[in-house]
Amino acid sequence: MRSFVAILAIVALMASVSASAEALREAQQDNLEAEIARLVAEGEGELRGFYAARDHRPAWAERQQVAAFAEALETLESDGLDPQDYRADRLIAEHRRLQEANATPTEQARFDLQTSTLLLAALRHLQRGRLDPRRVDPQWEVPVEPARFDLDTMSRAVDGQRFEQAFGEARPAYAPYERLRSGLARYRNIERVGGWPMFPEQPQVLRPGDVDNAVARLRERLAMEGELEVMAADPGAFPRAELETPDPRHFDAPLEAAVRRFQRRHLLEADGIVGPQTREALNVPVTARIDQIRVNLERARWLLHGLPEAFVLVDIAGYRLSYFRPGGEIWRSRIVVGQPYRRTPSLRSEITHMTVNPTWTVPPTILREDVLPAIRRDLGYLQRQNMRVLSPSGQRLDPRQVDWWNPGNVMIRQDPGPQNALGQVVIRFPNDHLVYLHDTPAQGLFAREQRAFSSGCIRVQGVLEFAQLLIDDTGSDQNVRALTASGQTRNVPLASRMPVILHYWTVHPGEDGQLVFRPDIYERDGDLLRALNRPLVL
């Protein structure tokens, strides 16, 4: 009997201890939640919203949560971000230290809020970019929208340790971004095996048919990027004998094709000859290409969100215009953009109307730097260019009566016609830089691979076809060719506005999905890379 009573007493004592321990845990939990509520009230709106969705429950009390988050942060390297900016290497150690030190509710709450801040920052950087583009590029005019999260979904992702899924949903959901990420992984693999060999710096030009030790080095260099593998993968592309080259020093047909492919992927003249420009591109280190991809992943995060179904994308550094038409068809064309000292800006606007058979009022910069010097050399320049001189009120002036060394506020306007700098059509959209899309009489420039020749505006090859597509797709009822044939200057409004984006990429997937590296014509990559490499301050 006594044994039975003793057992009952022990059971009662254990129940009491268990109840006390449970009560203590609940009290500690209440204290921690209260401390979180107190501290989060001083935080930013996103952080307050996140903890409101959790009723101020701690998100990072369990080691498994912290470890899974730290592991997921390491994957940000695939986006060109630095996991150490988000303390990936310190989170687990800090959490362990707090547990072993029996930390106070305030210390635990601060760790919880700091870790949640890191999560929010990682998601925000994946969705909208790590940097504010306006701080990196003073001429940036694309609206910067704040990141948007479903905080309830994010809270559930934390509880379920689904961090990589949350990161995936935050990334831009567009194919160019994924192709840039794939390209980054590929070039990092090349770096891990030692990179590619440097091509000898020498004045020698290598041509098809040459036999030289430098050809063997060229073959090795191109193979590192898969150029020769692609050529060899298609046995029908070349005669069998050509694919079984006995001498690697021989500049054969498959190697020539690989050189042309390399040149196209670097916006070089695809002549199959290794001259100074091709040699320079071959000798860009793989580390520099990795940095170039990282920079353009950041630019992609700035731009690739909330894109409309139909819009016009002007790829400045790639010299390409893509019109994403309603229904999914894409119309592409070559363009000419601003010279390095007269840069085409990055901006976002909407095409409102077009002008057929336009006149051209010479902008102040072009007037000062180009036209006035030409007139001073030869007054006949005005007549040859079909230009007239106007007063500020629009009254026509006799050019012989103007002091061209001190012309005052005169305007010079070019009449419509074959010589007009704007060609037959101008496509207009509001912007502070007074740039637009237009035709040009200088059609020969479109044959060049690198086409930075304008004064800032964008010349479009096949602009009449493009203008007709815009009219048809926006519900207007006009025939562009008939309007231009009339010879009359006329503004033609679009029935509905068409979004247009002017953006600067120095790496972008080509139509075949392969990365195309472009010259940094406006020298913007360096500033962006330096900003991206600065330690993150949260």
C-alpha cells in the first residue's frame, strides 16, 4: 500500500513539475512575443506586417529554421549576389550562442527581428534589385516601384522552411533572367577549372587556311566556351575530313565557323578573321565576364517586373528594338543609338502619336556643336540641307542677315523630304530628354554591328512597317505609306498608348538563348559593379 501511495506521490510531483515547466515555457513565450511586439513597433512597415501576420510569434526560435535559411542564402550566389551580405555564415553561430547563453527575451527578440530583416532584404533584392538605380545612374528615368510581398505566405514559408521556394517566387519570372543565371553558373564553372588561356598579344592576324601555333591556342580558347563543341555536334555541317583535323594548328572551316559565332556573340564584324578587336574580346578574362553577367542580372531585376502584355523594348547597348505585340508575336529590328558623348537615356514612357513627313527643328546641342560650325564654313550648307532660319516666334529670316558668330535665339528647321534627318516617320513619347524613335536617310549604318552614331534619338530600320504595326495593334485606322506618299506633315495619334522602355544591357540572351556580350559603350558597368560589390548595410 505504501509503495502505491509513494508511486502516486511521484506521479503527482512529476505532473506538477511538468505543469510548472509548461507554465514557464508559456510565460517565456509570452515575454518573447511581448518583446517582439515592442521592438517591431519601431521597425519598418514590412517588418511590422510580417510579425502582425504571425501574431508576433518568433520566426527563428528553432535551430532548424535558422539553418535552413542560412543554407538558402547561399543560393543567392546564383543571382550574382553575395551571400555574406546577408550574414549567411554567421546566423547559425549567433543563434547557438544565444541558446547557450540563456539569452534574455530582448536579445532573442532582436535576433528574431534582425534575421527577419535579412529575409525581407533578400526577397526585396531578388524582386527589385539590391541597388537603387537612381543612385547609380543619375539619368535613370524608369519608375522605381517598391517590392510587394504576400506577408501571410511569407510567414508560412518560414514555418515550413520553404526558403528556396520563396526566393524563386521573388525572382523575375522572365526567361532572360533565368538565362542570365544559367550563363553565370556556366562561366563560374569555367573559372573553377582555371579559366581560358590568354591569346598571345601580337600584331599577327589569323585567317582561314593559316597554319600556326597560335591557331592551336585559338582552338583551345574557343573550346572553353563550347564553340567548337557546337560545331562538331552537327556532323552534317561540314565535310567529314574537316571534322577530323589532323593538325590543330590548321585554321580550318569548323574553326572559322566557330570564330564567326564568337564574333556575333560579341557584336563584332563576323568575318571569321582574328584581328585586333576579336583578339581583345578573346582575352577578356572569365572573371570579367562573370562580373558583366552579375551587373546585368541587377539591371534585369530593376526592369523585369510588371511588364505589360504588349510593349516596345529598346535595347540600347545591343542596338536592337523588340516590339512585343498583343498575342505574343515579336517584331525585331536593328537600331542606331546615341554616341557615347550624346547618350540615349534609360527611361519608361508610352508612345502617344507619330509624325509623318516631319520637319526637324535642330536641337540646341546639335545646333551649337554641329550645324553652326558648318554654316560658318559655308552658308550654302543651309540650302543643300533644305533648312530654313526662323526667329523664336517662327518668322522666316534671311540667313545672310544673321550674324552666325552670334546668332542669338534663332531656330533652324529642316523641311520634309529625302534629306530630312528624321526620315519619313517619327514615333513620339513624352520624356524629359526629347528623344524619340525615327526613320533616317542614312540606311547604310544599319549594316554595322556596333551602331552608336546618333545624337541620342533612336533610328529604327524598317520604321514604316513598325509604325503600321503600332497603328493596327492599337485600333487606329490609318495607312502609313499612303500618308507618307502625300508629302504632307501630319500628326497621327494612336487610338491607345503603347508602353515603351529604353534600357541598357551589356549582356543579354540572344534569340538562340546564348549570352551575347556587348561593349559597354556608355561605360556604365564599372560604377554599377563597384556599387554592387560594396558591403551591404541594413
